[in-house]
Amino acid sequence: MPRPRITRVENSEAPKPKLHPRNKHHDRYDLEVLTETNESLKPFVQMNEHGNESIDFFNPEAVKALNQALLKQYYGIQYWDIPEDYLVPPIPGRADYIHYAADLMSGNYPKRTTDPIPLGTQIKCLDIGVGANCVYPIIGKKVYGWDFVGTEIDAMAIAAAQKIIDRNELGDSISLRKQNNGEFMFRGVVKQGEFFDLCICNPPFHASEAEAKAATSRKIRNLKGESDAEPTQNFGGQHSELWCEGGELQFIHNYMRESKEFAENFLWCTTLVSKKENVGKVLRQLEKLEALNVHVIEMGQGMKQSRIIGWTFRNRKARKTWHRTRWDVQAD
């Protein structure tokens, strides 16, 4: 069998990646505008050590109020709320994932081409672990008009996400499905004869609660120069959102194996990979699974660096056929 074509930036001296060119969040947050958009953000605004207005990003309630303002200001979301202690995601990073996924589907990554970005409800996306926040489908729908199916094992998260969908009248474009077996990504939720152009996934980072707390403590020490006996996750998060048996690597391995079984149902599968040391292991597994095209997409926001790995079991000709027969575009 042919070896996979892997696209990856290897130059260690290359500049750190920045937000995607189409990302709406390149500039500093205009807190004057954002507090007018969402008045509940005002109590959290304070002067930082540099004399600039900011918020305490270690406070989940402050981050939630900021997210409410960003989603309303930039994406027209009038209602967004999540239960206490659920994951409050950073909006710019979530938007970056969606923009790079759009490039990947169109053939615009890694080289910029004239191929059109796929738009509208003709594009069907599956979000594994949509969470209570429903942010990936919101951004994908509002920016590109895509349709989404979000899967989730947590009933309370589904209820919260469904409320966001209903209050913003997004039910025609975003639907949710309960995954009743946490060992599976696709079985039980992907229907026979159902096809998706894209699958996205933000896997749990850690292998245990202790590991998650230790990682938070390290982040606090690095950023604030102080320790915290009982660290608070600045973005919150439930068990299923933050840790699982085997951690990030095992979760992704399970996902990749199942993606091979459902190869006919998907054009591209993607995942966020938080830990750099896992990248090589993921690529070796994809080679064993005979993925035909693999991309490592580096992303960055401030000091935080992460990456997306995307793969497909379709060669270029098959991908062009998919574009021509399923999308309203002219494929070469």
C-alpha cells in the first residue's frame, strides 16, 4: 500500500504560528465595546500591571462573560450560557480550528490556491464531544453556513447545548445526538448511508483528575509565578471534557481506528493535539492505518501553541470527485 503523504512544518526556526488570516480575533479585545455588548462583563474588567484594561483569565466566570460578549458581537449569538464547572472554551482558538478545517476541505492547505472555500448547508460536519458550549458548530454555522451534528456522552451538556441552539434559532443547522457508549466515536451516532465532509474533535487532554490539576498548577506557576494548593481551571471543565483513561493519545488512537472503519462516510477527519510529544505517535498510527493524506497544522494564540492533525483515506482524485458530486463547485 502507498505511504501516506504527510505535510508538516519541520523547521524549528520558523516563526511561531499566529491566528488564521480569516480569524476575527487578531486584535486586542476592545473591552469598551465588549462591555457595551454584554454588561455582565463590566465587573470583571480591571487594570493590569501594564496599565491596560483586561480581565482575570484565571477566573472562569470572567472568561464566560467575555465569551458571551465575543459570541454576541462577532457571531450574532444572543444567548450563550453553560452550567457551572463546564468547559468555557477560548473563542479565538476554536475559530482557528474551523478556519483551518475549511482550508483543508477545499485544498487550500498548506498552499493557498484559488479553490473556493466550501460554504452553506451542503457541508455536513460531525463534532465529537460538542460539549455544553456548542462553540464549534456556532462558529462553523455563522461563518461558513455549514450544518453540524454534535455528539456527546453527557446528558447535562446536551441539554445546555440544546438550549443554546433553541434560543438562537439554530435548530435547522445544528442537531445533537447522545453517544451512549463512551468507547465509540461513530458507532451508535453515524447512521447508515450518512456522509460527512468533516469530523472535528477536541479530545480530553489528561489521563486522570490528578494529572489535570497538576497541569493547571504548572500553568499558574509559569504565568503568575506562584503556586495554588487548590488550582481552579480557568476554562472550567467536566471529567469527560478534561480527562479519560489513557489520556489524549489513547482517545485519539481510538478515534483514528474507528475512522478507518467509517472511511466511506467521511471526507476529512481532524483532531486537536494539545501535547506536542504525541504528534509523532499519531502520525505513525495513521501510517499503519494507511491514511492517504495527512496534514499537521500548527496553530498559536499568544503563548499557547497547539496543532490540528487532519487525515483522509481518499486520494486526490477521489476527493475531487467528492467535491464535484456533493458540493456546488467546479472541481478540476
